[in-house]
Amino acid sequence: MTGEIFRDAWGIPHLRADGARELARVQGRVTALDRAWQLEVERHRSQGTSASFLGAEALPWDRFVRRARLDDTARRCFDALERRDPETSEWVRAYVDGVNESLAEGARRSPEFAQAGLAPGRWEPWTPLGIWLGIHILFAGFPAKLWREQVVRHLGADAVGLFAADGPATSGSNGWLVSGERTVTGHAIIAGDPHRFIEEPGVYQQIHLSCPEFDVIGLAVPGVPGIAHFGHTGTVAWAITNAMADYQDLYRERLRRTGAGVEALDPDGVWRRAVRHTEVVAVAGEEPVEVEVIETERGPVIIGGPEGLPEGVPDGLSEGLAEGSQDGLPEGLQEGFSAGHVLADGPLAVTLRYPPRVTADLGFSALLPLLRARSVTDVDRAVDLWAEPVNVVQAADTEGGLLHRVAGKVPVRSEANRTRLVPAWQPGHDWRGWHETPRGGLTDGVAAMANQRGLAAPLGVEFAPPHRADRITALLGEQDHWSAADMPAIHMDTQLASAEPLLGVLRALETLTPEAARIRRTLLAWDRRMDADSVAAAGYAAVRGAVVRRLAAHPAFAALSAPPAYPEVLLPWLALLPRVGFALEHLLRAEELYGIDRAEIVREAVEEVAAATDGQLTGTWGDTHRLAPWRALPTGPYDGPGLSGDHDCVLCTSAVPGLTDLSARGPAARYVWDLADREASRWVVPLGASGIPASPHHRDQLPLWVGGDLVPVVTDFTEFEKESDV
């Protein structure tokens, strides 16, 4: 036996080989066969070449990737991996070999290649690292620092806390660990669901990897070998959520052109040569675009250049940012806004400093040890090698071992670095080593992780609201002992705790038309569940959207309504309407809000909905709250199913209040890992195991995902259909 590919009833690949390296080759082959289009899109995105076949819409991303030097960073990281950990580098090479062996055949199965006029290319050994970096470069949400600067400049430091919430483009997750003392079997259960943009094909690949060294099932990232985030080896299982740590910094740079190139002013007052070159980005149907790439000692320039920042981008914060003005800020935001910027003379640019660019390490040395893990201790040692993104990790083994910790690299630096842009020419903003990652325990035999301010609090600035974590903990407290079969009820919970502030204002209104009063009665009697078949949930969402639009249009926020001319990739973090939508709870509860009559805003909103419906709510939440996955090459409208859930529900199917009810972000997979019996574990993805549109397994899991059902995990090779020897 060299390598074998088997399939189960859902088309999920189960792979077997003589050794770990050969198994990686088979994993690369089957991924190229099933997901050739996805792999090539991600390869091009990691290189900044996607506009060459996707057109001008992809140019902003390519420009950002070139300026941030993602492909060069991936090469650096692979070169360092070869020197530091040759076994892992050869294992990655084997995966790449497998991709290259099957990519042409996979492309013939995928009609998107012909539609886009794209021929499959060749993968390099560092391509998996580039894909990993490209997927996660915005994970820590560094553009939020640009938003905070805008808020402080126009509204003052106290306003930052009003908008502090899980950002419009931030990825999160749910996860919970139930110890054996709280299960019917006496063995632990780990369950949850990672929240990402839903893509077609999906961002997670269900897979089974077996060789004499290990036998692991889990959720792989297509284009990356092994199983990084969610896995079960039979004796130990692990899962992660985004820790919401802050580990990327933005520096204001003072640059100047010289006859020899570009120089940057360093903290010691010396002008030093910056790395500079020009790259050309091909754009389908248009002329190529030149991109100037500049890198200082801090990192690559991603905004502006020697001629300064784009028009409309401020050189500094408002004059009102003075000592003591941070009193209203939440924990984690105070120290960084304790004083204003000191501006330099001359044009400014902005550089990005991110750990892999500094360390040449993406944490790939953790991947093989995770596959080989037999205990919580093994998982703990493996994730000590983790780098990026920074995650909360939960693990449990069959001997009763439990793990709840943060893993990844977070630099030690000044508080100012964590919250805002800092001046590169001033001392005190360098990185001084790495934080120890926190560890935690369980309370009453359970631990919930949902991006809330908790275990990772010392490492972050802004976190998700506590509603999901609180609800998961409350649900787990409703019975003494749990089974794997019980877990989907938690996955699918739709209670919306964040609705109360708006309903509270609505309850207190004194003067309403009869039609609006009828809607109010409906909403106040509502059970606060965002169910797809709920008329009241749809009514709440309609009123909420109207409130958000009115608040965002209020003159008090006018200065924030037009974001500066930052690169387009960063603009989702600077758009006012989504910020208001996700921070609505804070804005309605604030003691004072710049003279805005919030009661009047809510009254106008409910009257708007009443006028549109004649006071008779009829449509359901699922009529407008529908799945809208991202597709690199849209071939027409996508008629997605109606969904239950909302942004702050455990069933986190995110829309953008005030803009759209369509859900582009949500559970990118669901899993239940049972440590008593791996065959009792369950999993599901939003669409299916195959990325080929004509495959019966392209969307066959979608009805299960929508309804909250899971696919059984099967690991017995005698129950599979053998597809091929490779």
C-alpha cells in the first residue's frame, strides 16, 4: 500500500497511507481533485494575482497583498521552517507534490476554470503557508485601530467605547468543553462551531487521515496539510476559537525620497534606507497596474507613501485628545488613549507590523505533533509552537485530561500600540518579546469560549459581547449530564439577549399611531428568539434596521459617515452603518449620546415599519434572512435558504443591521467530539464535501446545516467505498 482514497456516504475523503509524508501527498491529491478551483483562487489571492482572472473587483485585495508582502513572508517562513524543522518542511512539500499531481485533473472537473479563462498553475513549497497567511492576515482586525482614530478625531476618546463590539469583519466562534463529570458517559465532550464568511466551496474540509503513526478525523483548511483547528485522534480531541488578541501594529511613518530610493525616519532620529521595488498587477480586461512596495524597519507600508497619506486621511488625532479624556473607555482601551499624537513634519505613511514578518514563523511546526497527539499533554506541547492566528484552545482526552488555554504569539509593547497608530519616529513603540499565554480551568465542569472578554483579556483590546458565552453557559447549566446527541440544541439556540435595550426604549414610548402600537405589542410579546419562521423576529429586525439607519444618518455622526480614502480592503472596518448596527446595544444604553433623542429615533423607526406594513406584520425572519455565501466567480443570483439566528445568538448567522438581512457569515462547520466513543461524534459543513458543482456532494449537507442536524463520524475503513490507489 502506498496511498488509498476512500469515500463515505457524504463524499467525505478518508485517506490511508504507509506514512505521514505519503499521507500528506494523498491529502494534497484528494484536495486538488475535490477543490481545484478553490485551491487556485486561494493561491492567487495569497500571491496578489487574483485580478488577473477575476478582474478589477479583485484588484484592491491584490494591491494590499503585494504591499503587505504576504507571498514574500510565506517564502521566508518556509525557508526558516526548512532550517528549523526539516521533517515538517518535507511533509509540506509532499502535500504540495500531491496538489501538483492532481490539479490538472481537478481543473477539468471544475467549470469555473473555463468560465474564468484560467489554467491551473504550479504550487510552490511555500504556497500552503501563503494560503494560511492570506486567510488570517485580517483575523486580528488591525483596521479597527484606524476606526478608533476616526472616532477620537471627530467625537473624542469617550466615544470609542460606544462602538467597541465585535467588528463587522471579525471572525469568531463558539466552543464549549464539558468534563466527564457532566456527561452521561463519564468522558468529556467538546463541541462548537467556527464563525467565518460562508464560502462556496467551504472554508473547512471534513477529512480522515490514517497511517501507522496516527488516525485522525477533523476539519482541514483546503490548501494546508494536516488538521490544525478541529481534530479527534481517538484518544484526544481539540478545538479552537479566535482569542480576539491584538498582535498586529500600525505605525505612522515619515518617509522621503532620495536619489537612491526611499528613506524612513527611525526612533533614534536617523533616516535609514527602506526596501523599495515596484510590482505589476495584471487585471483581466484592463491595463496592468503598478504597485510600489516599500518596507521600513517596522514593516511594509500598506497606506500612503513618501508623498503622504491619501487625500482625506488625517495626519493626527483631534486636538481634544488630552490627559484624562479616556475616563469613559472600557477596560483595555484606556491607557492607549491617554495622550494625543505628536506629529512629524512632512508626509506620512502607515506600516503594518505582524508576527510572521518579524519571526519568519507561522506555527506550522505544531501541525505534525497535533496529528500524533495521544493526550492533552501532547496537544498542549504542540500548541506551544502555535504562532498565528492567536486562539483559545480546548482539549480533552480519554484519561480525563482537560486543557483550556490561549496559544499564539502576542508581542509585548506599549499600550498605545495596542489601541491606535503610533509614531515610528518616536522611541517606546518597539516589540520587546512575547507574552506568556494565559491558561484557565472549568467552572462546574464546563468552559465556554465565544470570543468574549475572558481568558484572553490581557492580550486583547475589543472582544465580542458576552451574550453567546453567557447563553452557552446558561444552557449547559440546565441539566446535570450531557450526551453528544444533546449538543445540536446548543448549536441552534436563537435567543437574542441584545434585543432588550431597543425593546426597552420601545416599551417606554408614550405616543404612537394605532398601527405602530400594534407592532409594539407584537414585539413586546415576542419570545426574543430569532427563528426563521418567526413573524415577530422579522418585525424586530425591521425596526432595528430602521433605528440603525436613522442613528447612522444623524448629524452627530456626520463626520464618520464618509471614511477616509484608505485602501478598499480596510473600509469594512470604517463604515459607519455596520458599526452602528453592531454597537446598537451600547448606543441605546449610553447615559447620553451627543444630544440624540433616541426615543424619538425609535418612535420614527417603528412608525416607518407600521406605515410599510399597515401595522400588520406578515413576513417571517427567514424570508429575508437568507444564506448568501461568497463565491469567487458568481454565475448568477444565489437563492439561499432562510436561516434562523442572528449576530448575538449562539446560532450566529450574521447579517448587517440597517444594510441587509442576508447572512454572509455564520457557522463554517459544526462539530461534536465525543471522547467516550469517536464514532458517536458528529459534524457538518454548510454546503458539502465537494467543490465541484456537478457533484452530488456539492450541497448535500446544506439541509442538515440549516436544520441543525449533523453527519455521523465514521472511521471504519471497511464501511467505505474505495475510490482509488494513488
